[in-house]
Amino acid sequence: MKHTLILALLLLLIGCSSDSNPEDGLPPETQTGANTFGCLIDGRLLIPRSGNNNIVNPAWGAIMWGSGDANPNAYKELEVRDLKSPRRASFLLHMKEVAIHGTGDYIINESNGLNSTEGGGLDQNYMHCVIFDKTTNSYQQYVSFENSGLLKITFYNPSAGVILSGTFNCKVRNIQNPSDEIEITKGRFDVKSQNLMQTYFP
């Protein structure tokens, strides 16, 4: 009886340990247009979570937009929002010339915390995020800087609704306090822009 109780307690502890591992919530790395995204920001999991599934006015969890592939300044932007967690978060990735060069490695450079043409220009790749900081009990914005990370595009198909897949890792700095630096790790996405905005993320 004692051995059975000890075994049950061990299994419970193992289960709790697994459940508390943020990496367990990351989606697999795929290249099929599965509309998935995940990363760890300072060790905390960020995945898209929609605010509702209203067809007329959806509170979307993820969206991708950008210029046409024929544009010499072609770019794509992927924005992700967690609208359900008590401490909400958001993330933006600006991808320069993916439509031109396709798969391969891209250096992450400086962001000023904005997006599109105002977010550091169209001539570079950048990312930024907003997360809740427990030490200040407030939301803080973190931005990428010169040569602070790597974006790896693993799949790009402009037909069939633009399927874009990749992985990323990056260091980012608090826009108000550059000495406050954290890491975005194990980032991955596999999205199809044609129906991404209409996808409901629970």
C-alpha cells in the first residue's frame, strides 16, 4: 500500500512538472500552411489566442499582411496576439524580401516598436513584442536591434494563398530601458495568409 501511494505521488509530480513546461505548448515545426505559431519570450510561452470567433468582427489571434510579390520593396508582416490569458501579449515579425529570395537565413535588425514603413523601414527584418513584466507590474515593449537574431524561412509558396513557414530566435531590449534584455527562443510559424485572419485560436 505504501509503495502504491509513493508511486502515485511520483506520477503526479511528473505530470505537474510536464504540464508546467512552456515548451510543451509549442506547435510542431511544419511547412503545410497549418496556421500555427509559437515562441518562448523570456521563457514564457506565446501562442495566438483569439478574443472571439465572430465572423463579422473577429478579435483575431494572428494575421499576416504585406506588399505584393512584384513590389521591389516586397515585405510580409506577421502579427500574433494572445487575447485570452490574464496577462496578454503581442508579437510582430517584419520580413523583408522573403517574396524575392524565398527560403534561407535572414538577419534580424533594429525595430523602433512600430510596424510597416514606420517600424524601421522596409529595408530590414525586425521584430518586437509587448509582454507583462512582473517586476514593474506593467506591460513593457521589447524591440530587436542590429544583428540581434536569425530568421530562417523554411518554406514559401506564393500560390495557394501564400504559405510561409519558418523559425526564429532573437534578443530584444526594453524600448524604455535598453539594459533590460531578454530572449525570444524556439520561435516557429507555419501560416497561410489567405485564411489566417479567419482562423480561430482557442
